[in-house]
Amino acid sequence: MGEILSQVFVLPVRIALIATAIILILLWIVTIIWVNRDAKTRDAPATFWTIVAIIPVAGIVAYCLLRPPLTNADATEQDMSLELMSRQLAEYGNCPSCGQPVDKDYVVCPTCRTKLRNVCGRCKRPLEPHWVACPYCGAPTAKQNR
Ligand SMILES: [Zn+2]
Ligand SMILES: [Zn+2]
């Protein structure tokens, strides 16, 4: 009876230990594969880092600390998104009255009806404040008339 009891108690413990070991081994393999792929995208020596990653825990920690910060592709992508953002900022401004974002060629703020820029008297296109003539139809602007 005592033998059966000890077997019943030991079996789940064994299964749990084996399951934990399998999970840890799978995680270890996944981290090795991840390091290999990540090193390749970062122009790091992939073979070297894969060998380092084989050292459990210490390998992956070392890689995370020492890997190159960004790939060339990532860096250019970041530059591009920054450029795009600054362009969008130039394209869209904020209404001086209510602070809502407004498009570059808005004539009136759609939120508070503040007049944002002059329009051409003839073709009704939006004009920059320093323009003395409408570039679309050639009509002189109010600035020239003044
Ligand atoms: Zn407004
Ligand atoms: Zn015009």
C-alpha cells in the first residue's frame, strides 16, 4: 500500500519536472533561433552570436546587452518616418485660436471659424500672407492693393 501511495505522489511530480524541462529546452531552442535571426537583421556576426546563445541564460543576456542597437534598414526606416512626421507637421498646423489641427490650405478653421488665411478675390484659392499676386490666376492680392 505504501509503495502504491509513493508512486501516485511521485508520478505527477515527475511529469511536472519533465514538462518544465521540455518547456525550458524549447525556450532555449527558440532563443537560439531568435538570436540567429535577430543578429542577421542587425548585421551582427550571426554564427558567433548563435554559438553564444547556446550558453543557457548567460548567452541570451549577453546578446541582449551587446547586440548592435539598430540595423541599417531600421535606421533608414526611422529617418524616413521622422522626415514624414516633420513633413506632416509642415503640412498641418494648429488653429491659432482653438488649437485644433488644421490643413495647410484651410481658409477657415472648421472648429471655431477663425479666419486662417486670405483667399484670392477672383478664384477663391488660399493665399500665403506674403504673396502680392495670386499664383493661380494672377490677380493682385489685398497686400499689393494696400
Ligand atoms: Zn479654430
Ligand atoms: Zn486667384
